Amino acid sequence: MAQEEKKCCEAKKTLSTLFKVVLGLVFLVLGGLAILKYWGALLLIIKGCIGLFLILAGVITLAIAKE
């Protein structure tokens, strides 16, 4: 009886892992397609965030130097 439960549990775990892998691959493909479709908007957002990233890097650097 315990052997049957173990096989059932292993099958569920394998199926769950397979589902997660397939779902992950689907998200990767959709993300790649979204990047290709909205490339111009993505570059605009990145250009707009450069200043904020530099300010954050400066604050972190000063916090590290203060120690």
C-alpha cells in the first residue's frame, strides 16, 4: 500500500514540475515577443530611467562609503 502511495506522489510531483517548466517556457516566449513588439517603448522607458538609476547608485555608494 505504501508503495502505491509513493508512486502516486512521485507522479504528481513529476507532473507538477513538467507543468512549471512548460509554463516557464511559455512566459519566456511571450516576454520575447513583447520585447520585439514594443522595442521603441522599451528604449524610451530605459532612457527615462537612466537618471533615477544613477541617483540610486550614488545613494548606495555614499551609504557604503559612510560605513
